[in-house]
Amino acid sequence: MKVRLTSKLISEIGVKEKYLRKNHYNSLKVWWARRPTTAMRSLLILEMFKRNNEIPEVDGKLISDTNPPPSIFKEFSERFKTSEFKVLDVFAGGGSIPFESSRLGFQTFSAELNPVASLLQETIFKSVNVPDYSDKLRKSGNLVIEKLSKKYLKYFDINGDVPYVIYCSKISRCVNCNAEIDLKRLKYLSKRKNRLIYFDENGIIKESSEDNIADNEKSKGFKCANCDLENNYQDIKDFCATNKLDYQPFAICYHNKSGKKTYRKIGAKDSAILSNYKNSIKSDLERLNHLLPHNSVAKKGGVINPTLYDLKKPYDFFSDRQLVVLLGLIDEIITEYYRLLKLYDLRTAKQIVLGLTALIEFLVDWNSMGTMWISQNEQTGRSLAGPGVGMKWDFIEINPFYQTGSNLQSKLNRVCDTFRAIGLKNQVNIIKGSSTSLPLEENLIDIVLTDPPYFDSIDYTGLSEFFRPWFEIVLRNTFSEITNLENNHSLEAIVDLANGEKNGKNQHHYQSLMTDVLQEVFRVLKNDGKAFMLYSHKTFEGWKVIGEAIKDANLFIYECLPLEMERIARPRAMSYEALNGVIVFKMQKVKANIKSVTKDILDLDIQVQKGEILESHKVIYLASLACKDMVLNSKSFDSAYKDVIRQYSKISINRNSDIFDNVTRTYLSKYLGEKNVDIDLLVDNGLYSRKKNKILQLNEINIKLLSSKTQLYKAKTLFEEFKKNSKTKAEIDKVDREVTVKLFSTLSGLNLNTVSKRSSNEIVKVSRLILSKI
């Protein structure tokens, strides 16, 4: 069935894809913040229709299916002659964009600085060189897991029960009396509806059908049971400066005969059995000692904070049992490589080993001291899933050989099934190194589509460092003795807000690198080529530097396209100052046939009504229009941003003036800088200070002086309610909703925060919270 491809539809399929797991490209290897592959595919498809001046009506399967039939890709490629077009991604990362570009038949170039990401791309994209790759990978993987299981499954037999997971807590020493302090924070084993399983005050596991358990007030530290002193986080850090935290198991989860998850505490007999395993595990670790990485872990902090405690070496992130399985797996993969060399050529053996590194990723991500238990659905949670890595005071050890849930076999099957399902046929040209200097000719590329780092959003190097040492061990012991996968920090485009002035990763560093990369984009792009760059941020500075980089690269923004790509269940659009969606900057080398920013602003409300732009996209869309304005009209970002916000607010208020009462309309007009307004009316309602000669902000208004019949009175009341309680439920009818949205959007709901005021601007914070709830 044919469908019309619009930005609204691209957003819808992008959000839908976030819920998909089976046979999905992203399940092959770990990377962060990869955009939905269907959305990236759709952007390329839309561009080809525009180049042909055609209405973008396409086969629905081509844009919405995760893995459309090869015949559909072939039909599109032949119709638009995509093999004659060259597509480049200059920040390829996890490779979603090159992946979809190659499937559409384009000549694809994938550039990436981080060697761990380049290895990821090599693992996936070079699999096309191996016939029946999925089958060969599965056969080798099964053999590796079988041999591993025979050696180490014995360590998961606890008094006759084979656990699904083992719950462990870390142990420190009291700063006062040196007694052991149990750092356990886990209280709930299950928080499912009608099944609450928890530890009571005596540490006994109990079950209840309803949640009537009162949570204790969140502690600022850990109380010593011996001397009653509360040790704070700094005390724990000080202990870790010269010591390593110990740990102990305290409970297990397994499935009973009917398949139901069952929980029990670790008893004295269990502890004795686990204690007996220690010497045997220690012996195994000594045998595998030559595989340990001995580099030091860089101290981070911020969103990667275990490094501030006892994570000094890569192996400190694992318990002994977790570590012996990880090293055992690496040992078996190395052995398998030399077996493969007797069966296949070097290229095939190498590619299978690269595929098996997905099993290493699984253990690092799902079976470390950072792995947590998600009690809401009684499942394991990844330790490296998000933009950061938090310190876990209690953690879980999974049984990697268990018959259900997260295990090595299920990971292998998922990877092999996905390789078969994606049907990758075409080559990708992988460019390793910085995109500030590309080994490409001038005027070569037809389309650049890229998703760069967003200012300070994700520390890709910090996250990839958790995997790097283990990959290096495999490579050095197989086909690449001199492998070094360490990233070049000096060329990494990121802002370190906490330490940027010390380590050089400040806003100037980010802007300079982005400018250099975009100048390379300009150089390699054909004169009639198009460059698409995704971007989003919640601060003024985040948009300013990207606008300056585009301007300095002599590229012209001709369109700003907002897209939604996050789960609906994500924290609401602007609650807690989070922003949904991204902007696709559409750029070209010439300043011609570009719609004016004023026209964009005039069309904004119409696009919102059509659903092409969401209410929650307005903040970032207006910021992107300011970038467009500064580039087209040689303005500063500060000036362009003020003009864009003022223009839109005035247009929106004037267009909807009939929905406001006189006092509210007069207040908003003056708030937006109108000169000819009734000042006396504002003074009478406590909205204007003659003494200071200025309009009062919402948080300055004395509600007692304001007429209760005005819409501003209702807004002030709502503001005060949300300021006191962010969980306030706003029940607003259709008419009042329109008024409230317009009003709070004008009263700072549309303004970006600054780096220095990201969570302290009360009006912005509360306004966005209200908008997110209505």
C-alpha cells in the first residue's frame, strides 16, 4: 500500500521503532543514542523524491518495516538509480545511517573517530564478505558457550538451586570504628501490580498483594550498625582511595517448577557453598591472569561516577565470579579463532571472531557490578544502557548459562537471527579517523546525513572505555598484535561542563571541531549537494555554538525539520527541562531559494495544527530558526534568538487576541515589548511597577491585587500549584487549554535555559512543567 511520506509520519515510525527489539540492527552491537534506522532511511528516501520533484508516495513497507524484503529495496534503488549517488556520514558512531544508506543502494561512506565504534562497523558491514555468515557465527558461538558452560556452570549451583540471578551488596568500613558497613539499598524484589515482594526492617523477604509499604526517607549515607555513625558518600570515597569495596550475596532468584520467579535469602549453608567456590574461582583467575588488562581507568565523575570510588582497573567493575566467566569467554574465543583458521581463510576467521565480541559486550553490559535489578518487571537491567554509569551499592550477578531471560545463548541467537534478517548485501566504505580531515576528493558527495554529538550530552569515549580493554585483548591474541582502540581525546567533539576549562573540552573546543568538520562537509559536498544534520539541546549555548559552526563553514540552512524519536513513555516533553525530539538542519552550499525565517514563524502554528510540529518541539524549533536566521542574515545568535522568540510570540498572541480578556491581553502585549498599551490597567492589577518602570514577571505578581476574573489570575494560581507540587494534576477544558498553552508558552515556556541556569530558572522550569502536563 502506498503512503505519503511526511515529517509527521517519519516521527511516528521513529517512535514506533523504539519499542522493537527482534531482528533489529541495534541489537547486534552496543552503542549509544543511535537514531531509529527507519527514520534515517525515510530522510534519504524523502530527499530522492524531492530531487525528482515528485510527490513522496512510497510502499508502506519500505519506510515502516524494520527489515523490508530485499525486492522493495531493489525496486527503489533501480527507480532512483541510487548506485550513482554517494552518501556520507561524518559522525557515524553506531552506524545506523550508513547501514540504511547501503541498504537503499547508495555508495556509502562512514567516517568515525572512535576506534571502538569503527570496530563495531567493521564487525557488521564486513560480514557481507563471508558467505552464510550467520550460520558460521552461530556454530562457533554455540561451541564457545558449550565449552564455557562445562567449565563454569558449577559455580552457579547453590545448595541444589540454580539461580537466575544472585543479589549482592557492597561492603565498606566505618570511618569511626572500622566495622563492616553493608551498603545495600535494594528493598523491592518485585513491584508488579498485585505482587509486592520486599525486605522488611529485619531483612526478611515478604510478599504483599498491595503496595501499602511506607518507604523510608532517602538516606544521605550509610549508618554503621556497630557505632550508629552515618558514613556519607565522601567517607566511602575516602575509603576507596586506598581500599577496594568488598561484596557479599544476600538473596537469589530462580524459577520454580511452574516457571514462576521465586526468591529466597542466602542462608548459612548457601554461604558455605559460595565460600567453597572462592578458592576454585581464584585458581581459575590465576590461570587466566595473562588476559587481564592492567591499564588504569580514567577518573570521570558526573554521569560516570563509579570511577570516583573503587573502579581503578577495568576488572574492578566485576565480582570474581563475573570476571572468571568474562575471561573464560575471551579465552575460548581466542581458542576458537585458531580452530577457525584450519577451516576457513583469514578473513572469515577474523569476521567470526569480531561477531563473537557481541558475547563479550553482553557480559560487560549485563553482568557487572553496575548491573541492577528492575523490580517493576522483575528483570535484569543493563549497566551501560544510558548516557551515564551510576555507582550501584547493590548489584546482581546473572547466571549467563540460565535457560531463560538474559543469557549468553539468547544473545548469540539474537545476533545471528538479526544478521540473517537484515540481509545486508552492499559494501560500506569505512573511514577511520577524524572527519576534520577526510580522505575524499572535493565535490564528491551528493548527500551528507549525520548525527553528531550534542554539545555535552553523551560521553561516548567514557562509555566505550568499559568495552575497549576486553576487545583489545581478543584482537591482540588473534589477528592484530598491535591493536590500540583508545580514542583521540583531543579530537573528540564534546563539552565537559564540569572540567572543560581544565582539560580543554570547553565550548570553544566543541565549536572549533564542529566548524572544522562542517568545513570538510562543504569541501567534499557537490555544489548541488545537500547536507542533513540532526541536532538538539536544551541550552542557549548548545544552539549558539552549532549555529556559529554552520555559519563559519559557509553552509546555508534552508529548512529546519523537527522530528520526534523518543518513546512516548519517556519523561514528558518538557518536564524537568527535558526536551523531546531533534531538529534536522537541511543545508546547502548556496544562498538561493531559501524560505525566509519570518515565513517559517508565520507557518509555525499552522504546522502545529496539522501535527507536523508538536507543542513540545516549539522550543527547539525556534532555536533552530534562530540558527537559520543568523546564518542567512549574518546576525549574532543572541540577536537572532531574541528576534525569533519575539516575532513568534507577537504573531501568536495577535492571531489569538480574541481568546484573551483585556487585562491578560494587555499584560502579554507589554511583556512582548509593545509600547502603546494601557499602563494604568496593568498598575491597577499589580502587573506593572512604576517605580522600577518594568513589567512584573509571573513569580513577582501579587495575586491579591489581580482580578480573579482574568485568565492571568488562573495562570498565576496554576503556576503556584505546580511550583509547590510538580505532580499536580491539571484538569483544563478545551478552551482554557488553548489559552493556557499560549500564555505559558509566552511567559518563558519557549525560552532556552543557559548552562549556568539549567535548573534554577523558576519561571522556565514551572512553565515547561505545566505545558508538559496539559
